[in-house]
Amino acid sequence: MHAYSDAERAAVYRAIYQRRDMRHFLPDAVAPEILTRLLQAAHAAPSVGLMQPWRFIKITDASLRQKIHTVVEQERCLTAQALAEREDEFMRLKVEGILECHTLLVAALCDKREQFVFGRRTLPEMDVASLACAIQNMWLAARAEGIGLGWVSLFNPDELKKLLNMPDDSVPQAILCIGHVEKFYEKPMLEQENWASRRDLNSLIFENTWGTACR
Amino acid sequence: MHAYSDAERAAVYRAIYQRRDMRHFLPDAVAPEILTRLLQAAHAAPSVGLMQPWRFIKITDASLRQKIHTVVEQERCLTAQALAEREDEFMRLKVEGILECHTLLVAALCDKREQFVFGRRTLPEMDVASLACAIQNMWLAARAEGIGLGWVSLFNPDELKKLLNMPDDSVPQAILCIGHVEKFYEKPMLEQENWASRRDLNSLIFENTWGTACR
């Protein structure tokens, strides 16, 4: 009754399946009206108790972009060390496109979140979930616009907070690299590079009790 | 170059803007092939380091569904008390459709997540973000299918873990109510009921430094 037309449904699924976490970008400018549509799509996301915890910082200062890249590079090396036997393999991966992408945003959780209790009394992390839904909206909208988006979470949040003068109780969650791309990866890059493989969906679905396969 | 057709783009934005957190459901059955498509859409989500932390438990046992409802009802009352002066207002809201919806799922973070370091060394909550992206995919796909979905986070996770025999280090994050609906809300129900209002998007976007409006 409320279903979209077959063509519309197919378009929604197309975006879901063709969306990729991009790390390779072309320098071409992203039209301002496209960026506006992406941010509007983010703001149409659900949020727990309608708290709308998302904040976006657009990075237009070139030296600041360079400093953000340095913060990510530091964490990339620390992550590689923490990965022990996979250190070299990890260091060969391209994990971000901060200096190449046209548009750089930092997405963060706002300050003063403790006043929001609805749906968060026992699960305070629902603010993270709300921000992630907003970014997923942007990601799918970007794919439909033909624009690539990459979510980088390789950084020390305290370092990034200092660079951006963020309040103590806010939390940066994503460095978003946005830009035109030569092509979208056919599969997630970490799958293409054999870092990890897609799990069988049926093994992730249980019935009534953990570990019991669906009939 | 990689942009979808105007009609396809419009369909993606339509789902983004018409998606609602539903709490009112019709009893009609959700076709199994639709549920499969929703779960496949979830599994196409991005995840940090491709960890795919999402697990779904389908609740088909009627007495178990009733017990889950009781756990939510307990938390609903505790949340109301915690909301102090808004207690009565909160108690008048319909916050879940657990007993009415046709299909009930619990979405959870898997166990043994500490082995996943990529993108999580400094931001371990990226697992929550990945699961939320998966649920947002389901939500948008459901809207295109004409199916309502509601995310309930009013529960004590330890109680839910006991009911579902979940490992200590897994975490239930969402009770997902899925079903046909008479109509989708025109606006988020919490906006319709004047619980909260949509913020001005421009007030949520800064440039280079926190609190500085974009030029």
C-alpha cells in the first residue's frame, strides 16, 4: 500500500549496494548545492529522543587540514603497531584521502548531552548511533549524487578537539572526506585488498536465543 | 559522471525524508522475502575495519516477546521518573509497538569485539556506529518497501541479554519493531507530539573552529 514503485525501490537498493567507503579522490570541486543536500540528508536522520546530537565542522583552512592529516598519520602508525603481525599489511593500505578530497568535514557529537535521557538512560551510546544514521544518510545521498565519501576514525579525539576548539564534553567521531572519484570500488576496499571478507549473512541471524540458527 | 538519474536520486531522497521511527503497526504479515531484503540491506552497510559487528535475533516465541515487552515497560517507567518534570508528558507518548508489530528483531553488537583494532583503537564506539549504519539501511529499505520500522532503546541491556542467552561481551542495541502501518507519520512523532522540535541546520554547522558559523 505504501510501497514505492519498482523503479524507486530499485534506486534505493542501488544506493545501498553501491555505496563505498572511499579513500581515492579527484580534485574537482563538489558543487555547494550538493554539499547542502548531503547535510540536509544527514539532518533528516532519526535521533534518540529527537536529540539531534550531530555537529559538522567544515574545514576550509589549508593549514588546519594539514594538521588534521598529521593527527591521523600519528594514529595510523600507532594502530599499525597495535595490529602486531598485521602491521606491514595495514601500513600498505590506503586508509584516508584527507589531503586529496575536495571537501573535508569533521562530524561530532555535541556537548551537554547528559540532559538527553529519553532512550539513553541505560544506553547512553545511542547518541553515537544517531550520528551514524546521519552519516549513513549522507553516504547514500552522496552515492546517488555520484560523489564519494570516506569515514576516517583513525585519530586521537583529544588531539582533534584541541585543533578545532571543541568543548570538553563534545566528541569528534568522523573525519569525512568528500569528493568526486574516478570510480567507485566494486567491493569494499578492505575486501578487495583481502584485509577481511564479507561474512555469510545467515550466520549472523539467530532465532529467539543467541547462537541458534533460524528455522 | 557517476551520478544516478534524476528519478533515481529523487527516490533515494524520498526514502531519506519519508523514513519514520514507527510505533503504530497493523497486524498484517510482512512477507518473508521482504524481511530477507531488509536484512541483506543491513549487511551491505559499512563497518569499521569491515568488522561486521551486527547480529540479529528474530523473536518468534510469543512468550519471549511478552517478556521483552515487560523489560521495556520497566525501563519506560524508570525513564519517566528520571525525566522528573516531564514525567507525565513522557508517559503519555507511545514509545514502542512491540506487541502489535508483525516482526520483532533484536539487533546487537557481537561478542569478542576487542580483537578489532582497525579504526577503533581510540574510538571503540565505532562498532556502535557500524551497527547503526546497518539499521539505517534497513530503515530506508523498509520505507521503500512500504514497511514501518521502529527502533526501541528503552531497556536494560543486562535483562535483555539474560532473556536471549547472549554472551557477556555482546550488547543489545535495538529492539526493532517491523510491520505494515496504516500511515507513516508526516513528521517525527516526537515533533508531532511537541516533545522536541527540529533544529535549524545552519546552527549545527561550523567552519574550522567550534561555534563559528560558516561564511
